[in-house]
Amino acid sequence: MEDDIEECIRKKTQWAQLPAPVKKLLGDSPKEYERYIFEFSIKNQLRYRGSLVRTVRKDEKKYYETLIQSSIQRLMLYPYHLADMIVKGLRITPFIYYVEVVALLIEMEKSYDTMPNFTAADCLRLLGIGRNEYLELVAKARSLGRRGRSKAIRALLPRVPLNIPMQPWWRVELGYVLEDDVKPLGESERALIDLLIDRGSQTAGTLDYYVVKTLYRRGLIYLDVPITAADKVSVPPLKGFVMNRIAGDYFETLLYKVFVSIDEHTSVAELAAVLQVECELVKQAVSLYCRLGFANNLQPPPVVPQHPSWRHAVTTHNHQPYSQIAPLTFDPNMDDDTIQMEPILLKHAPSTSKQSPEEGVEPSNNGGRRVAVLFDSTLAAYLMMGNLSPDLKSHAVTLFEVGKLPDESLDSLLMELDKVVADPEIEGEARRYLAAAACLRIALRTLRPKLRPLDLLRCEALHALGAAARSRLLSTKYK
């Protein structure tokens, strides 16, 4: 029922043009349709201008205020695609937004796992608040009195964002700047503010890095990560990803669909065609990946001339190694007979990192069709829970969350699998984890020399694409 109504809202269908069956679903009530339009627009963080909500809500500023409050309550990602309206119109930067998200969780005494995966990753990037830091904050908050508790909780949270990585090809945009904001600024900071007022957005790499960083941390500018339909990106093994829970909202669902479908030989426009999704939405998803450090733009816009200060800029994320983790969506309660793999295989199989010349892997034509090797979540979960090595865990998180590991990343995966040493005396759950690593290594070493390029694809991630998109992806990219 709701799917049909939402599809009409996406297509911007007015009440008069609605099909009769959809009108019947709405009880032949235009007011009911208006209610759906408003709730759908808020839930999906739609831009006011150019969408149907403009016809049912006349106050644009109030609409965005409601959108932000609703997004905070739902613990959703900051709507970066609306930053021009949210930062410039409401003076709510991503940092301020996530302070409110974390404060809300602490006030409600919710666990850290309540925060959805991508939201948690962005909070960690901007606020430096991960699981351990959150637990410390909750402990401090419990000692606060009831009076003025909300304000006291916010006083515990960071006052300025972290020194986040920036790429020189990102765009610097002017935020909401008041006269009092300019008074304490130095001459160089004021000059940049004036430049943005007079000439509009600028490529970050052409500006003084330290001035950009200062103004960003003061909340006077914001950063746009421009992605075009022709751009191609690569997704390296995930680092800094937070495995909490899946929220299930429309954009998060799209993020996971893009994850499993994307590769460095497919443009954003081609990916949108495979998924049958608006190109603008795919650009938003890829832009977020690049912002969080989960993807690298292979064709970034040129930065000319690049300011010399960027030679010392922080452009890469310094993530802590993954600790012992397990996906919250995985159920480890399985029969002992589920997996019959022997970890001793690791002793007898030759190392993939020291192959003889005649056994060497042939160079692959990475741009052509590939071979897909399917695995299920159990394999990725076992590699994560086995605590075999931090770098192997990074690959395991990628296998589980991205749902894919391309041929370009398999060399490093195999190198980590080579380091796993079997111990015949290990029993129980630990034996399963070693066995999973053993079987994966043997399978890849056996298949890969003859079947390159070869990608690992998680069955559940493919299934989530839907039948039509899955068929298009497999027929387009795989043999």
C-alpha cells in the first residue's frame, strides 16, 4: 500500500493525476495525501524546492527545522546534500547536529549500539566519540542532577570538531557568518571570508590549508565533496566503520546497494543505470563515502594552483585497528556440524605470497567482465570473531558491510590469510574461525590464477538489491 503512494510522491504526482487505486488507498482524501507527502519528504530528507512538499507546506524554513529535528530523533545521517540550506539557513553544521544526536542518546540512556552504522562512523569522525568514549560520557552523565541536566550533558561533549581529513579537491562554502564571528578573526581568515562572499565557493586546495581548517573548526565554513556522473571511485578495505545496527531508512538502504555494486571501472552514471536509481542520489551516496574515507575518487577535479600549505595537510584518516568485534546482525548459535573445515589446511597449503614463477598469477584485464565468487555472512562473521589479525579484520568488515571485495584487494587479503597459523590443539569456536580462514585461502589460491579478475560477493548483499537490479549487475559485470 505505502509503496504505491510513495512512488507517486517520488514522481511528484499531484492529487488530480493520482491513479484511482491510489486515491482509494488514501480514502479519497486529499488531506491524507498531503500528510503522506509531508512525512515522506521529512523521512527522506527531500529538498523543499523542486519537490511535492512545496505544495503542502508554505514555510520553507519551518520545513527544514522540522526535518532536522526529525532526523536527530531518528538518529539519521546529517543531510549533507542540504547543507546549503541547513548551514546557511539554520546555522546547524554537521558538528552541531551530531552533538545533538549524542546528547539525545545520553539523555535517553540508550546504548551506543542504538546509533546506526553510518551515523556512528560520522560521529566518530567529527566528535571523536566511539563506543568507549560514549560509555565514559554516560557514566559521567549519571552523576548529574535532574535540574539543568540537558545543558550539563552538552557541556560534557566536545566544543569544536576534530581536525578532520580534507582533500584538496573538496569545495569550501561560506556558512552562516555574523559580524561578531568576524571580530576575533585574523587578517588571513577575514580575507578568505571576503573571498567567499565576493566570488562564491572555492576549491579547498587553492586556499591556505591552515586558514581553511581554522574557519571550519569555528563553524564559519562548510565543506562540499563534489561528485559528477562521470566519476569513478575505488573502495579499499574498510577502516573506521562502526558496526552497530542498520536503521533501514531509504538513504542507508541505497548506501548498501551502492557499496556492493560499485567498482573502480564503473562510473556513477553507469551505476545509477544498473540500480535504476536517480543519478543525483547515487552521487550523494558516493560523496558520503569519500567524505568518510570509505572510498577514493579516481578522477578528482584538478587543483590549480595548489597552495603550498597542503603539502602538510591531513588528508587521510588515521583509524584505530578493529578490536574484537562481531556483527550484531549475525547469529553465532549454529550446530557443530555446520562447518566441517580443518584448520590444519593452513599448514600444508603453500603461501600465496611466495608463489613460484610457474604458479604466478597472470595479470588481469580488470576493466572486462569478472568472475563472481559468492559467500554468505557466516564466513565474514567468523573472520571477524576469530580475532586472527587487525588487518584481516578490516577485510572481514569489508566483506560483511560492503558485501564485496574486488580483485584489486585480494592480494592484501591473501597476505593476511598467510599470516594465520593453525594450532591442532585449538578446539571449539576458535577452531571454526581458523577453519574459515583456511578454506577461504585455499579456495582463492585455487581459483584465482585461472579466473582473474575475481570478486568476492556476499549473497545477502546481492539479494538486498532486488531481482531486477541484481540481474542487471550480474549480467553487466560478471561472466
